[in-house]
Amino acid sequence: MPFGLRNAAQTFQRFMDEVTRGLRFCFVYLDDVLVASRSKEEHEKHLANLFRRFEKYGVKNAEPGKMRFLRAGP
């Protein structure tokens, strides 16, 4: 095993937990963020709040092709 940051994943998870703290509609696992909303309008508001928070903390958004929006749940 090469030497390096062995706890990088845990550190990043804690950082993302801090970034999304208080956003009860967000569920984060490392670099995957699920935004749960009841309607399209609510989803747009949630995304706007999340992206403002990302900007505040200096989080870069993924490439647009890697993002998926407005997916229906079960």
C-alpha cells in the first residue's frame, strides 16, 4: 500500500457533511449528492440553495454531462 492520505475519503465526507449541514433535502455520500423534492418547483429551489452553498464553500460542480436532474424515485 503506497503511503499517502489514507483517510482522504473520510475527510472529504466530513467536509461535504459540513457543506450541506441544515439542507434537510440533501443526502451526501462522498461526491454523490441526492436532492429529494416533492415537485419540480421545489427541486429547482433546492438546487439553487445547494449550488449557493457549494459556491460559499468553494465546491466545484461536476461536468454537466455527469449531473442528472429531475429523476423520479420509487
